[in-house]
Amino acid sequence: MTARSSSQRDPQAPRFLRPLPHPLDYDWRFTSTARELLLSHLRETTWPGSAILVLGAPTLYHHGREKLPFRHWHLLDIQDPFSHVNSPAERTSHLDLLHDEPGIIPAMAAVLDPPWYPEHLRRFLSVAAQATTPQGHVYLSLPPLDTRPGIAAERRELIHDARRIGLKLTDLQQGVLPYVTPFFEYNAQRAAGRRPPSPTWRRGDLAIFLRAPGRWRHERPQRRQYRWTEIMIQDVRIRVRTHCELPLGTAALHSIVPGDILPSVSRRDPRRTSATVWTSGNRIFTCDAPARLALVARALANRYDALGAGRLEPKLSRRGLEQRDAFAMAQLDVLVQQEHAEFQGYEDWLANAGPRKIS
């Protein structure tokens, strides 16, 4: 099967379906219903010329700049996957809020969509509390009470911590923030032998806080353990953890789970710690020489780009990749074809799921 090019994409596909979310970013994206609800709150609590800070929700940021163009929008996110729609007026900062210290941007309101884990929730609230002006509003997506065992206690502790940094809870709306089921979760459900749920089954609770006057002590960023390098081959995003390298190892991929797709999206799954290679389709592998694999992946990406541009397929350079890397390149080539086929199935599933507002 030939990978589908950008020009062959379904013109009816949701606007923010690509680039694909990656599971390592915990990237669930708001539906249009959720974005419109948040914008309705922002219309009431901000006015033209005021600043709005968005943490971890690039879809809302770009949507908001269109719908409320006379506010000053600022985005802080680990990356902006929609940077291709940026204009010179963009105000974005790409950083990992859990591990990096952002510059404080005074804002009248802040919207937070952190990963649903205690340290991320606390850290995002801390950054928003520092940035939001007194009497400003903070809108936080919270995991609902049925997300995992112990979540009720986690939420009580979080609200207590919010009070300590000057944020008073004023409203809590249950299940009002639907998300689009991402491709990696669709694949995980299939790998687990379950029928994927509705494209909009996952819903967050909306917690609204008011910023109290005064100076408050805030949480510091955590130390980063390691970094991942990303290579995109066509639409497939491949992350490689390159800090662990065996001198005599090869770039070949080694399986961790049957079928290679991790049948879970939970951070608590112990198999996650073994992965040194992770795809946007939730495939995980180990690799003895991940830095070398990254070179192979980049070479394959260049070959796809050359073919897409109508040029002759470049050959492997003797000075660059060696013949022993041909097996790893073949593995990656098959992987890309598999994930493209699966993604076409995912697009069909979205299209046939009935009336919904996911674009």
C-alpha cells in the first residue's frame, strides 16, 4: 500500500485531525462543542484588548484567535502542532510546562488543558495563578470522578492546593468538555480487543477559579529525566529516546508487546518504561542504537519527500547509513504503511460515527 499524500487527504476530515496527536504528549483535543463553551465563558469575563493565556490547548488557541480576534491570545504548550497556520501576529511559546519555567504573561483569563495527572494539574494551576491578574478567571479541565481509583481524593487535594496559591473555586461543571478520541487511543482500543468507543466519549469537568489578590508561593518545575527526538515520516510521528545507546547495537526495532501496539493509554501501564521508540499510532519498541535509528528514520523521511516531489529516490550513502541499517529502514517502511492503513480506518470510523461536533 502506498502512503497517502497530503493532497489525497479527505477534504471533509476535521480541520485539527492532523498533525496526529502523539501519546507521549497526552494529546487529547477539544471538540468544537468544548471550544465554543470555553469561548462563551471568555466572552463574558474578558473584553477587547485583554490578554488570554492558553496552556496546553492549541486547538482552542487557534479557534479563539478567529472567533475573538480583538483579545491578545498567548499559547504555552510543549509544541504547537498547528504551527503551519501561524501568522506573524502569533504569540506562542513551546516548552514543557512540567519541567520548564515560562516567562510570566499577565492575563485576565487563563484556560488550562493539562494531562490528567496530579503533578501536571498542580503545575498548570501554579503557572496560571502567577500569570492571572487579581479577579481574573482560570478555566481548568479536570478528569471526571470515574477516570481512575482515587480521583476524588486527588481532586480534593488539588482544590486545596489551588486555594494555597490564590485560586478560589467558584464553579464546577461536570462532563461539559468533550474530546475527540485520538488515533493512538483508537489503535490501543483495537489492540486490546475492544470496540473503540464513540469519537466523543471522553469528557472533562470544567473547574472555574477566581484569582484572589496578593502574593502567593508557587510550585517549581520538576527536573527532566530525558528527552525524546521526533522524526515525522509522511504523517507518522516517531519518537526516539536517544540517551541510551549500546556501542555495538543495531538500529533494528525489537517488539515489546504482541502486535507492537500498546493496548493501553494509561501512564500506569508498566510496559511504557521499556519503550525507546514510540509512534503516533501507539506502537512501542526497544532499540539497541536509538540514535542510529533516528538517522535511519530521517533518511527514510527524505526518501518519501523526494518521491512525493517527483524526484528520483535517493540511495543510501556509504558515508552515512550502512548496509546493516537496511533492515531497520525496511521495518520503518512497513510501520509507516501499517499506520497509514490504520489511520484510513480511523477516518472512516469518525465519518460513520453519526452526528457530532468534532472539527
